[in-house]
Amino acid sequence: MDGPALRQATDGARGRAAVVGGGPAGLAAAISLANRNFSVLILEKQASPTPEAQVRPRSYVYGINTRGQWALDQMGLRRPGQEGEEAAEINGLRIGFSKFGRARKGGPSKIKRAKALSTVWAERACIVDYLSNEARRQHHDRITTQWGCSLLDLNTLSSTVTYSTAAGDTRRDSFDLIVGADGANSAVRAAMHRQDPQLQVTHLPARRRYKPFYGLKAEGDWVPAPPQGTVVSFITAPTHLMILWKGPADTVSGLIGASEHFMLQPRTKQDWLQLLETYHPELPSHWMTSAAEQLQEAKAARAASSVKCSYIVQSRTVLIGDAAHACTPNMGQGVNTAMEDAVQLAEAIQACRYDVPAGLQRFQDERLPEMHAMHQLDLNVDARYGMQGKLHPEFLVSMATFVFWGTLTKIFPQVQLPPTMASNRASVSFQKVVASIRAHKAAVGAILGSALILLARWVVLLSLQGTVRLPGLSPA
Ligand SMILES: Cc1cc2nc3c(=O)[nH]c(=O)nc-3n(C[C@H](O)[C@H](O)[C@H](O)COP(=O)(O)OP(=O)(O)OC[C@H]3O[C@@H](n4cnc5c(N)ncnc54)[C@H](O)[C@@H]3O)c2cc1C
């Protein structure tokens, strides 16, 4: 049964919530619910709150866009990386972004130092660390964390959770609300499925692949002074992207992300070396050999998988974050929508005057269509990473859309970006983005079609005047 700390914490609380999983979604849910006077027990399978980066040489970085920043605002947390800050440390969240830009083949890359950023980049461990500190600082009497816990059973009808503790005990407890925030391979979701086989879950592995490297010595003016977790650079090349960040013990870690097709091409260490030297000549030369060796040896890992659930609420149990809608990192939405879910869940419960089942129903009605729209977008983007070459019609249309709107908004800055290209904005719903993609595909198709007809007409006219000779057409 629950320990004295939790019993004490429930005094005067609106209700008791169990949050399974202490990642970004679980921590944001705990803070949002504690802000509304719930007493929260977080069950986390990791043995301790030690940031991953200190125990594992590799981690990865995420960008907190305006969706995530909106969620932090709603939780009452100070938003990191406000305008003008290049790197900072706020309550343990190391943020910053030293260089970013576009690599040019064989020439000097277009790499700038970041100034004002709308997206804040940080290593996952730093974000989790930041949220844990905030949970402790603001709600030490409302939020309790049980580390090293494994979920053994969940009965959604009686809202009873059975789990084993780090000490090896088995505990069973009932809650007013159970939040499944235990990631893409959610045990809570599996328990919901066991209780209702009608719950449909689609699981699709991402086609984008990653290869990591780490342990490069952080010295020289390429690496900024700020502490571990800071993103050193984010550089895109036509074929791949490369992210570098400051890892543990004053080292630099990095990864190359690309389509599965691309990842098969460099075969030897020499190929990787050539790729780095061609696209990233600005990198310190003493990093090249070590990075190339590691890239050659590393197995190209799948980025993540995409999950779609037919529903997310069963009685008093609800799924949020990756458990409800894992998406591939292609759109950079995972951590942002995870925190957005948590805030919207607490808001829905509050809007229903703390009637938990009604609040969960409201949350599902509002949020599930958004989750499904995001899944649709995710599949569209991920499809590009599985394409063989750049002549795929989907790829051409999406690039044409990008170039068309990019050019238009450069020439006429007053033109608003279509929602298609603004899915990072908290104010734009994913459903709107999906609808707008349909509309813009048709518009871009019509514009491209007309341009092709005009071009063909022009070529034929010129050839008839004798300026261009086409096979089979003799000048008049
Ligand atoms: C390579 C890579 C790059 C990414 N890049 C980005 C990016 O740039 N931007 C972005 O927004 N997102 C990115 N993502 C996605 C992002 O990691 C996730 O969307 C985000 O972490 C979701 O948070 P979550 O809390 O729902 O799940 P998770 O972060 O997976 O956290 C789940 C937590 O639950 C715990 N847990 C699991 N099972 C149990 C159990 N049975 N009992 C108790 N605890 C359990 C885990 O230990 C973990 O702490 C990336 C993902 C990958 C893999």
C-alpha cells in the first residue's frame, strides 16, 4: 500500500493521481495536476533521477518549439531561452545553440551563430532534469516519485495499479486518475488493450535512421563554454543533418540523421571521412577520423516509431505523450505535444469541475482528432525518408510547395506562411495543417502544371523559329 509520504500528501487534495512514467509527458502532467491541487504519485522504472547523459555516453537533443513553450507557460515555469539568449542555464536546464546553418558541398558552409531563437534546443536528460527539479521545487508536498518501479498490473475498471518497488515489494493501490505516460511501448496501453481488444493500436517504425558518435574532445573555439547538454550545432546538408552537442566529461557527441536509403551508401570508414570533409570542412580536423570510425562501426538505428490509438481513455485511465501518439523525430513534435497533452488534460479536468471521467472524455474529444492529424503529417514526412532518390512525386510536390511559399514570403514578407509550414506554432492546429496541405498541393500542382505548359509552348515556338532544334521538328 502507499507510503506515509503519499498519505500525508493527499490531505486536502482534490484527488489522487498515479502517473506511470517520469519522462516529459509524465512530469508535465504531474506539475499540471499538482497545480490544480491533485496529489500525484509518479511511478518511474528508472532506478534513479540521475540524468541519462551522465550514465550513458549517448543521449539525444530536442527542440522545444512554441507548442512546448506554451505548455511551460501554462505550467507556470520560466520559459528558457528567451529572445537574445544564446545559452543559459535555468534550474538545471542547459539550453543554447551555438551554430546552425546549411552545409554546402565542398565549399565553405553557411553557418551562423544563433541569436534570437524561437526554438530552444537541449539534450533530453536536461529537459527531464529541469522538469523534475521544478516538480520538486514547486510541489514537494504534492508530488511523490517512486523510482525503480515496474507496472505489474492495471485494472482500468477499478482504477487499481499493481507495481513492484525498487526494494522488491509488490504494492496495489487505487486512484481517482491514472495517467499512462510511459512512452511508445506503453505498458498502460497494453493493459488497456488486454481489457478491451477493441482498442486498436497502429505501430509503424520510422524510416529515418541515425548514426551516433561521441567522446570527441571539446576544445578550441568551435565548442562553446556553456555546460553539458548545450547543442553545439545543428547543420543540414542536402543529404543529411548533423547535430553536435556537449556531452559528459567535456566531450562532444553527435549524430547523423538521414534516409535509410542514404545510410546504406557510405560503406567504409573512408566514405564517411570523405562525407565529413566534403560537407563539414569547418569541423576541427582532429575530430574527423574518430567520428568517421564510429560512424562506420555504428549500426544505423531507426529514429523511433509512430503510434496511433483508436481511443485514449478507458474509465479513469488516460494515455498521453508517446504512449498515446508517438511520432518520429522528423517533425520535432514529440516532446512538445507530450507537454501540450499534459496541460490540456489538466485544463479539461478543471473545465469539468474536477469530475474526472467527464474531464477525460472532454480531453479525448478535443485531443484525439489532433493526435490523428499529427500522425497523418508524421507519415507524410517520414515517407520522404524511405524514398529511393529525389524523383519521387511526393518529394517533388513537397519541395515545390516549400520553395514556392519560401520564395513568396521572402519577396513579400507581409504574406502569411500557410499553416503547412507553421506546424510548430502553438496557435496552429494539426487538423488545420492537414487541411491546408490538401489545398496547397492542389494549388501548387496547378501552378507547376501551368508553368510546364508555358515552358513547353515556349520551347516549341523557339524551335519553330529555328533557335532551338528539337529532334523531329524542322524549322519553318
Ligand atoms: C532519436 C530521437 C530524437 C528525437 N528528437 C525529438 C525532437 O527533436 N523534438 C521532439 O519534440 N521530440 C523528439 N523525439 C521524441 C521524444 O523523445 C518523445 O516524443 C518524448 O520523449 C515523449 O515523452 P514521453 O514522456 O511521452 O515519453 P518518454 O520520453 O519515452 O518517457 C517515458 C518514461 O516512462 C518510463 N517508463 C517506461 N515504461 C515504464 C513502466 N512500465 N513503468 C514505469 N515507467 C516506465 C521511461 O523510463 C521514461 O522515463 C525524439 C526521439 C528520438 C528517439
